[in-house]
Amino acid sequence: VWLGYGVAWWARQGKDAVTSPFPPHSSISLLPPLLVAIMITVIFYLYHHSALRAGNLNHINEHLPVELEERVGKGQFAEVWKAKLKHASSAKYEMVAVKIFPCEEFASWKNESQIFTDANLKHCSILRFLSAEERHSGLQKEYWLITAYHSQGNLKDYLSRNILSWRDLQKMAGSLVSGVTHLHSDYTAGGSPKIPIAHRDIKSTNVLIKNHQECVLCDFGIALRLDPSLSVGDFANSGQVGTARYMAPEVLESRVNLEDLESFKQMDVYSMALVLWEIASRCDAIGGKAINMSQLSFSGPKEGNESPLNFKLFFIKFTWDCTICPLQNNCYH
């Protein structure tokens, strides 16, 4: 369009020069209007491209119509609120969760936003993401993450209130393993390549309970993209993070092999195993007794139904029910 305007301007100038009774002072060049047209086109492209990227990241110009109701949690970096999301096409609304970061925790919000906005993160065992926004509360900035809301709360609180059947245990443990597997995978379920992600803070308070006793992973504030193009130096400060009770021994001893990205996945698996132990401890088939995580992490189970034998039987049966049997069904049907 701008190039067309430039050509039209040049043609008009040439016509005026021919019809003018005064002698021309200089020859007419097409270069100035072309340069102006190119500059305007480049500026427009850059603005449009950056606006799209900003919109994909935080929807700053498109705030969702959210009404906060009550605070339901508070962590190290942010508060979590229960809220109503109004639908523009009707008077209906849905309940959502809003994680609100103060301005000084921008880095944590930015990291979690970048993890969530990766289209390949989407999975039934990963918390559903809706929007990341910059908001203002009075004179201060706030940074919001808006996600699905799960009324049953986190896994730790749920286990403290409920005894699980064997079927419940299968669904909870299976969905948790499925979510971690998806995070660590180099490919999506559809076969598309993806960058693996290490959660780095898997614990029962960072797992939410959906309907039908299935788990979803949440809180990706210190998650790490395991991009093979990055150097060891890029991971230099990425070792000892998370919650001490769920840390693998090599993390506690600051002996993580940063040259091997699989190390980060292994640390996640260690933490996940402790969460599986928590789940199993509340199953009536094993004993249904709550465990003290501080004892579990460092010294293991002590007495009663929390004996190593019971948990060995649990993992054998769980592996059979959740992996071997489904594989057999797929082979024969």
C-alpha cells in the first residue's frame, strides 16, 4: 500500500514538472518515496509482530473479565485466589484460579508464563492455563496467572481428609506419572517434537485433585526447559532448588551432573516417587495411615503397615495394573 502511494506521488511530481511553466531545478528521483515506504512498512511489521508476541505471552491488552472472590492459598512467591470468569456471550461464569505475583516476583511470573504458553505443554495431567496478565493494584503492578480451578484442593490436604481405595490409588498415581512423563518427553502424544521440561519442585502441595480422583501438576515457577542447545554455563545455577524434603540426595549434596540433562529428569522422578509413597500410605489396601514426610524423606518408613514389604508389594501391583495390563490389552485388541 505504502509503495503504491510512493509511486503515485512520484508520477504526480513528474506530471507537475512537465506542465509547469518554470524550468525544473533538478531531476525527480523515485528513491525518497521508496525509502519512506520501506521504513514505514518495516516499522509496521515490527510493531505488529511484537504485539502478537506480547499478546501470546500475557494478554496485557486483553484482560479477562475476572472477579476475585477469596484467597485460597499463599506460597513463597504468590497468592492464589478463587475467582469468577464471566462469559461475554452469556450471563454465565466459570470458577478459575488466579495466582497473583507482586511486582518484585516478576522473574518467577515470567518463567511460569513462558512455561505455560508453550503450546506443547497442554496435557490432561497438567493444570489448564488460560491467561497471563499484567495488572495494576493502586499504584503497584501485579502479575496474574489465570488457570483452571479445582475445588478439591491440593493432594496433601486431600490425603489428610480421605482414605483411598485401590482404584483411587491407581487413578491418582497413574495420572501423576502421566503428567511427569509428558513434561519429560521429547515428543507430544501426537508425535510433534517438544522441548522437555523439568518441574524441579514436585511435591504433594504442587499437585491438584481433579474430579474422579485424578491429579494435575501445577506451580511451574522454577521449572526448567531442557533445551539441548544451551550450554553447561546456562544451567550453572539450576541445581539446588525445590523443597528439601523432596530433594534427591545428589541435589542436597550439590553434586548434580549439569552436563547431563537427564539428571534433571531423574531428580523429578525421585521427588515423584516420594509423592507416590504419600498416596500409597493412604490406601486402605496398604494401611491407610498418614505418614510424616520428614521421616519418609530421610529415614524411610518405621513401623506397622508402612513396612518396606508392603510398599514393595504396592509397587509390584501398581506396575502390573498400570503398565503391563494396558500393554497386554493393546496387543490383543
